[in-house]
Amino acid sequence: MSLVQVEDLSVRYGARTVLSRVSLRVEPGEIVTIVGPNGSGKTSLLRAIIGAVKPAQGRVARGGGTKIGYVPQKLHIDETLPITVTRFLKLPGGVTASDIARALAQAGVPDLAKAQLSQLSGGQFQRVLLARALIVKPDLLLLDEATQGLDQRGSAAFYQQIETVRRNTGCAVLMISHELHVVMSTSDRVICLNGHVCCEGTPAVVASAPEYRALFGTGTGGALALYRHEHDHGHDHGDHSHDHTEAAE
Amino acid sequence: MLDDFMVRATLAGIGVAVAAAPLGCFVVWRRMAYFGDATAHAAILGVALSLAFSMSVFVGAMAVALLMALTVSVLSGRGYAMDTLLGVLAHSALAFGLVAVSFISGVRIDLMAYLFGDILAVSRGDLAVIWGGAALVVALIGWRWSALLTSTLNEDLAHASGIDPKREQLVLTLALAITVAVAIKVVGVLLIAAMLIIPAAAARPLSRTPEGMAVTAGVIGLLSATIGLRTAYVLDTPAGPSIVCVAALIFLTSSMIRSFKPAR
């Protein structure tokens, strides 16, 4: 039984369609990474899975009793809100002190329990968010660009932590990442998203797929390739003919 | 004891302070200060309508405040920046309210009472309404506390925990409308937002947890009400503004404590 199963999902914001007919499933214990350009609907997909956006079409089904831990893209804690890490982890309730100690240890920050949230560094904050997701002992961990704002070392350390968590708890991971080298080395499966699923498979398969090449290109050709890719998929561009001619020349 | 107008006034002030403290914290955390202002200003229109139809001022003010808050919630994110939208709605509501009041004969003299409060004229009946409303607000916020706090931190985290942030927003909106209606008599529509924001802001440097901040804000509000009223009595100054002045001085003191203290 899959942990989560997305079938034929479309999401619209007003007249704008951000996701059309996306299907995917996550099996126990695997690490699946979603890649795709800005505005390709990656975050909307995760938000649909946690129930924060309603599908315009299709459905999201959780396997029986699948517990999901969610790490949001970014979290701004207003300076005016005083809150310790412990209190933050206790929300919205039903959490014991030993749950908190375990989750903080799993996230690699066992000493931060008494710290004020607004005083944490970027890396510490992301680990506290990870700890929060781990509190419920999730079967599936959802990460939305969790290393945004971290430097390269910080983000490498964070992904290592994720792998350790997977090894120790056996939870599956569905994450969005911009860092393709990380994706290729740690994922079991990669899904390439651009409003719809362009291609998917093992990192090696996806990396050699023409759709993926078209999206991310190689070296300096990337920007142009990205442009062509959008054409291939019939997105609406006012200056279509002009640029097309140019490309043909 | 309730025969003494000063005792009644003090109890009324305490009632408003108690309701305003936890609600004010959320107003500060969620950056809803101007939203509070808009809701309060709209209440004057409610006052005018109540007088015209000879209904209870409390009911009229609360209904219009609630309507205003809901309108803002619905309109937000539809083409106008939030501060522009609130600026338009708050001042229009105040202006329409003032114009509407002028149509009602015999009320002109009382207008000041609704704009700045008339705490010294609080009756036993008013007191019952104020304390009833305050108890309702505290119970409402206490009941939803964890869910409210989670949605305030992050809406997606709330969703992931099975909380609907829109519903929690509605709870705050309702609490705000009740508080506005209850506070009109005490500080008047122009200064209600002050009673929400200043004690909460003053409590911030002295607190390490959200609950601590709400309680501290309550204590500060209580001190402001009692000291402010006493001052008004001794110096013969307007009562509502005197209460707000005391709160502002406490805010100043607490900000200075923060700047002398190393990081929290």
C-alpha cells in the first residue's frame, strides 16, 4: 500500500492552472525528490498533499493511517511573538516532553529546547522545523525546499541529517529541491515537474531524459533550453512567433 | 459598593483590560493593528443605527463591527493592498457613522461619549454587559488558544496539524467585534485599538512565552485602567484618554528596560 497516492490532480488559483493532471505515489522508506523550475507547481503539490489547497480535479489519498510530517518552505516568526523551541514543538497539543527530546535529538539539535525561536540561526531553525515534523513519528516526511537560505555546507549537512533520519526511522521522504547535485546523489526517485509531470524515474534515468535536459539543460545552454521547453508544452507566450523565428535562425 | 461610580468605572476598566490582553497579543503577533482600528471605527456607525432604531448600543455596535471585520476578511487579497483597503474602510465607516449620528436629534451632545468613552457613567447594566462580553472573549480565546497560536505561526503548519486557519481567523474576528462593542463605553471607538495594542506591546520585552505575554499584558492593562482612572479623578482629566496615557507610559518604561537588558 502506498503511503500517499495522488491521482490525476489539478490545482487552480482563480483562472490560473498551476497543476494539471498530476499523478504520483510514494512507497514506504523511499526518498522521492521533486525538481522543476520556479512556478512549476512544486509547492502547490505539497500543499495539496497536506490539505492546504483543494484540488480542482482528481484526489489525494493517504494510505491507512499514514502520518505525515511537514517542513514548510520558510517560516517567519514575528519578533513580537516570544516563544521557546519547546513551546513551539508542543503546539497544537498532545505532545510529551520525551517526544520533544527525541525529535530534537533526531533532528541533530538536542540542546536547543530552551532557546527562543527568534534567536536561532537559519540552520538551527530548519532543524527545529524538522524536529517539529518528526514529533508525530511520521511515515512520510514532506520537505519544501528546506535548505533555502542555508549556505552550501549548511544545506549539505541538512540533507545528511535527512538521510540519517530515514535510516534510523525508516520513514519515506518526499522533498522539493533546487540543488540538483544533492538530488542525484540521495534520491531513489526523481519527479520532474512543470505544471505536469514531465518525466520521472531513478536519478540516472531522469538525468538522461530529454524532458529533463530541456528543463535544466547543461552548462550555459540551460537558459535557452528552459525557454524551448516551455514552448514544447504549449504554454502561452505573447512573443511566441518572434522568438521562435530567432531560434530557428 | 457598586453604588459608587468610581468603583463601577474601575470594574468596567478592568473588564475591558482582561478581554483586550489576550486578543491584543494576537492583534500584535498577526500584525492586525490597523484591522482592529477599522473594526473599532466602524462601530460608530453601529452606534448611530442603534440610536436611530432605539436598540441596544452594544448589539448595534457589535453587529456592525462584525460586519466590517468580515468584509475586510473577504475583500483582502482581491486587488488592493491590505493597508489601502483598511484605510478606505476604516475612515469611510467612521465618516458615515458621524454623518449618520448627526441625523439623529438630541444625540449630538453625546457624540463625544462614543468617540472617547464615558466610563464614569457606566451603569450596573453596562457593567454586566462588559463583564459578560469580556468573559466570553476570554473563554473563546482560551478554548481555541493552541489552534490560534499554531495558525498564527504558519498557516501550512496549521493545515498539516488538521487545523483550519480560516476558522481560527473567524474566532479572532468574533472576539474582536465583542471587545469593540464592550469597550465603547470605557475608552470610546477612537481609543479601543490602543487598549488592544499598547498593553500587549509593553508586555513583549518582559515575556518569554506567548502565555506569559498574554498574562503580562493583562496585568499592564489592569494597572493602566486603575491608575488612569485615579489620575483622571484627581487631575480632572478625561478618563478614557488618561487610561491610554498610563498604558503608553508603561510601554515606554518596558521598552527602556529592553534596551538596557542584553539579548532576551
